[in-house]
Amino acid sequence: MKKVFLIAIICTLVDQVIKLIITNSLDFGDSIQIIPSLFSLTLLQNTGAAFSIFSSGTIVLILVSLVALNLIYWFLIKDKDLNKLETIVYGVLIGGILGNLIDRVFYGYVIDYLDFNILGFNFPVFNFADICIVVTIILIIIFTLKGEKDARKSK
């Protein structure tokens, strides 16, 4: 379990350092085109959750984050014999949640900066912590479905 928290701390630090560098390099609302018509760094304040839904719900989102962290600990990590992949996945997930939670607690919003425009669709701006959360949730879903499939095969 110590490894999970070490990975979480590393991911949180990476997230916060990137946000510090970006906020010291750009003003909110500014954008720097990195790959024309594909990728920009655009500094935004996101008071909502994913894709800016639930805007201005900072207190509720802080509480949701705290509940999520507790549920992950009590139901997925505590007293479990995690393999290496599970250790990494849960560590990265917790790190992502903590990265955005720190923003919400200290600033009242999440700092977003990754801005992609793919085939004319401008995706919502997001950050490293968001990547950590989304990728690990997808992996957890895949592991869960695979586990259920394997369990059905063994019956």
C-alpha cells in the first residue's frame, strides 16, 4: 500500500509542477499554438468537473473528491494484495484526484491547459491530473469486465 501512495504523491507533484510552470508562463485565457490546427497550451480556470459540467460547484466537487478517495481506499486498496499493475493504476488515480483537489481547495477552480483540436472538433481543455483519472478509470473498467469474463469462463 505504501507504493500506491508513493505513486500518488509522484503523480500529484508532477501535476502541480506542470501547472506551476504553465501559470508562470501564460496568463489565464492565453493560448500558445504548439502544433498548428492540432494542439495548443491554453490556460483556463475550470470551476466545474469533466468538460466543465457542474460549473461553480466547487464545494460539492471537493466533497465528491474526498468521498471518492475514501471509497478507493476502503473498497479497492485497504487489506488487498495488489499486483504491480493495480498498484500503479490506483496510485495514478489517487494522484490525479489529489492534483485537481489541491487546485479546488487552494484556488476554487482547476487549472486546465491541454487544448486539442482534432478533425475540427475542439475538445474541452484538460490537464495532466485529468489524464491520470480518465486513463485509470478506463483501465479499472477493463480489468473489472475481464475479471467477470474470466470468472464466467471458469464456471
